[in-house]
Amino acid sequence: MSSENIKTIVQEKYGAAAKRATSGQGSACCGTSPASAKEGCDPITSNLYGEGEAGSLPEAALRASLGCGNPTALAKLVPGETVLDLGSGGGIDVLLSARRVGPTGKAYGLDMTDEMLSLAEENKRKSGLKNVQFLKGEIEKIPLPDNSVDVIVSNCVINLSGDKDRVLREAFRVLKPGGRFAISDVVVRGEVPKEIRKSMELWVGCVAGALSDTEYQQKLAAAGFEAVEIEATRVYNVDDAREFLKAAGIDADSVAPSVQDKFISAFVRAQKPAAKTFCDPPRPSTDSATKPRNPETGAASYVVENRRR
């Protein structure tokens, strides 16, 4: 499937979710049935936010949630920071981030779907928060300058991209030196047969395919990140996907050994290296072993600086 086809599918899926949320229905997830506003859709999107967090948000923001984690809680945001949410949807994680960074901080949300952006702006209005800005664009081409944000969060969105390497390079570009990458996403642990993996990825909504833990680590390192960590926050088993697999013509019991505990929601952390500090250049070594040698005599050569008396 091409990146453009994936993008179209994602826009249609999230546009429909925004319309459902606006009309008072919950998000469709784990299949085709809409979820209730606060209960979510078990086992992927349910119980991700505490009562205190949910109570501070507009109902429509909760109904539009299609995430698999709570990255804002795990990112340890502090007042004054600038945060960017990749694939911000109805704005739930942007609004939570804005509260955490306070009035001296800023929370950006980036989304490519008009319906979601419209819903997010309405949720922003209802929240009363002033330190929030939603941007239209793609996570593969972030419309922000280099070194402009302290923290990047995202909630089960990077797996939807057909060009994950570019997403991670863009994330690295806009982060300030020392900035943090702190996202929730679906991750595959170990080997899973191709046909079964595809069905499971469709079950969790990963139309472009989830990365394995090893792939995530390698791609983040290739983009320039360091201190990469992947922490499982929810582990799925074959019973969670039994009905979906049955509808796909797959016997859940027969594939259980290949699926059990292989698909997880994970918190993925990484950091952009801090800026190097420039100090006085190191003094040249006096060890003759490190000096260039005269090709004729073999003696160590020294350059004497002419000084004006």
C-alpha cells in the first residue's frame, strides 16, 4: 500500500471519528462499534485517562480519542515547556499538555484532517485554555522551525504513517537540543507470522503496520536520538482479538502461541543530544609519539609560532 493510499484511509477514518464525536457518539475502535465517551473500547482505548484528567476535558475530546496510551502523563511535562502533539485529533492530549505546562508554556497540536481540527478548535474554546494552538499539516512535514519545541508527544499515530523514518527525522529536527521524544504507540515484540500480524495490526488500527521494538530502536537511533527506551504499558492477548480474528476467518486458538503477548501498547522515550558547549581548545600534547615526524631524520617535528617582540 502506498503512502498516499495510507494517508487517504487515515483521513477518512479520523474524519468519520470526528463526525461521530461531534454528534455525541464515541470513537469506533477495535472493530466497527462506537465506544462510549468515557469507557472507550476495551482493551485498546479503555481506561487511559484518570477521572481527574477526564473530568477536566470537554466530552467531545474524550469521544474522539483513538489513542492507546496517556503520553502526557508519562512525559513528565513541567511548567514553561513547549509541547507538540503529532496527530492531535480532537485535542485531548494537547489540552492535557497545556494544563501541565501552564500559562508560561505552549502546547501545539498537529493534524491533517479538517474535521478533527474543527473539533479540536471547539474543544479548545470550551476548555478556556489560551496556551494552545492547532496546526494543519502532516507529521512527515512538521510546519515548525528547527529546535523549537521541548517535548514531542503522540498517541498511537506514528504507526499510521507510511514513512516512519521521515516522521522521526522531522521530530528530531524540531526538538531543541536535549529535547524529549515521549510517545505512546503500538509495538510488536518478536516474530509473528506475516498473515496473522496483518490481521492483528488491522485489529489495533495500524493500517500502515506497527514497528517491532527492535525496528523502533534502530529507526530512532538512525534519526539521531539517544537514550531510547520502550516500556510496555498494556499487553494484548489472543482473547482480546478473538472476535476480530474469527471474522477474518482465523482460528484464534490455533494462532494463540504466535500472538500471545506479542502486541503491546508502549511508551517510547528518546532524547535529542544536548548542545555541545564550546570551551578553550585542548592544549597540544608534548608527547613526541603524537607529533608528525621528519621523514628524513625520524625525529618529532614541532611548529614554533613566530611572536613579534
